Amino acid sequence: MNDLRSPLEELCLFETWVITSHKSSMAYDLLSSKNYKKIIKTDSPEALKINTFNYFHQITGTTLSQESRENFDRFIYKKESYSGFLQSLKDLRLYPNQDFPLFNKHIEIYNELEKNNFCENQTKIMHEFLYDNFLIADYKLIEKDVLSHRDYNIFLILHHLDSLIFKNFKQASIFKFLLIGKIRGQKQSNHHRFWSLVKVLSCIEANKKLGTSFNTSKKQPKDEDCFSFVNEEQAERIRYAVRKLKDGKNLLFYLSHFYQLLGVRKPFEDTKCFSNFSIIGLWLMYIYSVILIRPESILLNLTDQDLDSIYLMFKKNYKSEDQYEWPSDFDL
């Protein structure tokens, strides 16, 4: 099988872009990992730009494309007219989506909310949209005060996305599975949790294409069960990426690696079992499960019951078809 690095290269570029476009100090905290040294030790926009480009080169061995550089400039120097999260969804082709008009509306209202600095009037519009379209028993989870927080709104959008992406699985919140370790302070990292999800999806996809089956309700597949579509060189590169995550030497599991394990040869290509929307949606939830919750975040106050309520609030509009079950290890 041909090497997939080149056709999927731009996805690696975008992964750094998602992180740096998050409008909080968290972007800098991530860039200041033990394996990364700033070239310019100031907080100026120009310093952020140079340090980010250098960091990207360190972790990928390549340089940013001209288009990515221009997008980055637009974010750094024109923040007042640029929505980083909305642009992320557009670039990843998650929005707009003709199959999910309510999701589109949710994003449109959020964009106006962010552009207007989460003002009271726009917060009221978001509250009315959620109240009118999604019935939830515990209304404190969508009160106007929590909707005035940028991160909380992204958190709700990701739960909305979660309810859309895997209709062929039983009703279970994948975003909760990725978040719960941070909220509970558990030792298992989000990277470990995401790798477990990737293995299950890869194994199901492989068995489907081979005309066999894998009982997803019994156990998680072993690492070696997940390399049916890739040659040994690619498999070793993915194993190496996972080892670096487990050792804390890498920041994220690349979307390009995810695509490789599912046998996809080019970006935004659907596989037999899982749509591109599902693949990208899961990856985006993983990214934000890593960077969204800061020590002072109001999200840390949410209980398991709160997370379930938020998920079910959206899930009522997007019923599960229940063809597969997640391994019992994923039960929370």
C-alpha cells in the first residue's frame, strides 16, 4: 500500500491550527510543553506566530503551507472579525451540513454570540434556541449565565455533534468518555481513551471490509488487530505515534493516523462503515477534550448526571439505530 503521509499532510497542519486558534491561555500552555522551547520568549502576536511555526516544524518535520500561514495571520492580527471555532468547523467540513439543519442553526447562533462578545441579547437568543428545540429536565445546564461562557458553548456544540456522529451504536456519549478522566481527575489520559476508541472503530471497519465480524460488546481489540489496511511501515509509524503519546512526548494523535487505520487514501473520504462526518467529529471532540477544560473551568463542576442530561437533551432529536455496542470497558 502506498504511503499516506503526503495526501493527508494538510490535516496534520490543521491540527496545530485548531490548538492555536483556541482563544485562551491554554494554547500557550500546550505550546510550553517540556519538549518545546520558545524561540522568542514574549507574548506578542509575532512571537506567537514564530514560535508556533517552529513548534509545528519540530513535531511534523515539515513547514506550514502558504494557505495555512495566511489563515494563521488572519487569526493573529484580526481577532475581532474572526471566529476560530467556526472556521475550524468550516475547514473540517463539519459545517454547514444539509443533513443536520438544527446543528447548522446552533453554529450560526454561536457565531453571532461570539462576534458580539457573548452579550446579554445574543445569550438570550441562544437560550431560546436550546429551550425551544431540546427538552432538558435540568434547566440550570442551559441558563443564560452559563451560556455567556465561550468554552461552555463549545462544550454544548460538541455534545450536539456527539449525538449525530455514531447513530449505528447504542446510546452512549463518546464525548463523555473522553471528558470524564479530566473531570474526575483520573490517571488514564485522554490520549489513552481516544486510542481505545480508534482501535474499536478500526477493527470494526477492517472486519466489515473483510466480510467478518468483531463483537464490540465483549472487549477492546488489541493493537495488532487494527492494522489490516496498512503496510508494516505505516503500522510502525502509528505504533510509534501512540508510544509518544503514552510517554507524554507528543501532543496529539494525528487525524492522518486515524484515516490511515481506516484505510482512507485522501482527506474527507468516507469509509464503508463510518462517514467522514463521524471520523472528523470524533477527532474534534478528542482535540477539545484535551484543551477545553482548564483548572478554573466551570465544566469541572458538572456531574456524571449533568453530562448524561446534556447528551440526552440533543440525542432525543437524533435517535440511535443500535446496531453495535461499545465494549463494556467504555461503560461509565
